[in-house]
Amino acid sequence: AQSVTQPDIHITVSEGASLELRCNYSYGATPYLFWYVQSPGQGLQLLLKYFSGDTLVQGIKGFEAEFKRSQSSFNLRKPSVHWSDAAEYFCAVEDTGRRALTFGSGTRLQVQP
Amino acid sequence: GAVVSQHPSRVICKSGTSVKIECRSLDFQATTMFWYRQFPKQSLMLMATSNEGSKATYEQGVEKDKFLINHASLTLSTLTVTSAHPEDSSFYICSARLWQSNTEAFFGQGTRLTVV
């Protein structure tokens, strides 16, 4: 069965600093990978997705992620964090047979002024 | 992007009663909808997969008689929590997929259920 690991439960960065959120996955075939963001009490918003092709994926709000097959990773990055980026971030892998998503445990991002 | 509307956003009910949560795809036809549950400060756990016109497929450990799922049309799926108990209090989120592959899942805004 597929699985997703987000090693960092909680990260705090200063506004304007760069950000990298880690994600490692386990999946037997070529993975479909996603990053979602969740604000408190809200649903999930898609930041970016990887299905195939270019391993560096650009998303919304200035986020990008890089798929590294050799490391089974799909880390999320942003060069300069804004206070409004404070939220919970989830990495997910799709079970392409059932089309359901398996989520990581999430990383809570705090942004200091 | 496509819009998925989930209603209600919050509900409080008494123990023993039933609660229905609706999930609608507003601008597309969703052949498959999913129901997830999220406990505080935890991740989303898949409860069931719902295909239009057929019975839902439940994940291991999810009681199908307690969490009734109906997917009567390509734009509507409902989750009914029957005989609710305080331990059913949670955040429930639905998502909907287009039939095409290589497309993302769209999520509703979630329903906070509190059973008192």
C-alpha cells in the first residue's frame, strides 16, 4: 500500500525567508503527487500536482516542488514566505487504481514577523 | 478550478440522532466522490469511495451501517452519520473527481460535526 511521510510536524520561519517542506512517498508505480494547503477549519486547496514530465513543478502562490524518483521525494519550496502562508500543508499520493489520495500527516507552518 | 460545495459547514447534534452531510460538484460531473475524516491536528483518512449509481466502497474499519453514503447523481453525494455518538465528532471532508485521469481532486470546505 502507498504511504506518505512528512517528517516535519511543525516549522517556523521568518517572513521573507525561504521554505522547504519535506515529503517522502512509497508507491509501487509512477506516482501522482500533490501538495494541498489547509487553513484552520477549512477544506483543502491544491497548490500543485505532478503527473509526469518535468520534475520541477510550479504551483500557485509562488510555490514549487521537485519530484526526485531516486529519493522518493516531492519537497515543496518557496523562495520568500509571506505571513499569509501560515497554514497546514499536506502532501498526498494518488492510488491511480482507485483514484483516492493518501495523505501525509501534515506540516504546520508558522510565519514570524 | 472546479467547485465542490459541502453543507452544512458546522452541525451540532445530540447523541443517538442522525446527521446528513451533502457534497455537491457545482460545475462538473463527478463520477467518483470520496469521503475523508480528519481528527484535530491529524491528517485526512479515507472513509469511503462513492461511485455514482453503485454502492460505496468502505475502507477497513469504517462501519458502513453507521456511515451511510449515497451517490444518487453525478453531482451529489451524501454522508449520513447514523445514531451519532460523541466519538463521531470530527471534521468530515468530501472530494470529487472528474472521470478523466491526470486531473486533481477538488475538495469541499468540510463539515465540523459535534455530537453532544
